Amino acid sequence: MMNFGSRVIHVDLFSQLADYSKFPRADLTIITYENRVHCDIAVIDQLSAKNTIVVLEDNGARKRSGGMAMRNVDIQTVTGIMVEAVPAYNIMHMPDNG
């Protein structure tokens, strides 16, 4: 969670990491990946107010109606904030055998 001016922004909500009942409702929620570690629909709904904008990557947008879908390299201005979708990858670190 972060504040930008008077706006509250949440990113990648996952209920096992925090007690979200203590967090303020979001003006903007950004979900970067479709799996539940990034996209916990129950928490997104819990922290959403009437005017909350939820930005999801393309596959995540299929899991929750009413969100704004973005694909890699898309750029949108949302509540006066530029949001740019960039490719990201999980990299597995291999043990050093040497």
C-alpha cells in the first residue's frame, strides 16, 4: 500500500500476508499477475470502495468483472497516475555448485 497525494494505492493483494481489515480502502488497486498470491479477489473486494479503480493484467481481468485490463507495454493514466505495464518474469536461482 502507498499514498500518492490524497490517493490510496494497493498493489498485489494476498490475504495470507496481512490483516487487510486495518487498511484503508483503495482509490486504485493494481494487480500484476493472475494467480492468488497477486490477485486475491476477496481482498480486492474488501478494500474496494464505490469509486475504486482496479487495474489487472489481461488474464486477471477475466477473474474479476469491472476491472481495467492492461497488457504488457500498455500505458494508461488512471486517477492522474501513469500506469505502465511491463513484462516481468520469475527467475529461479540455481545453487552454486562450484
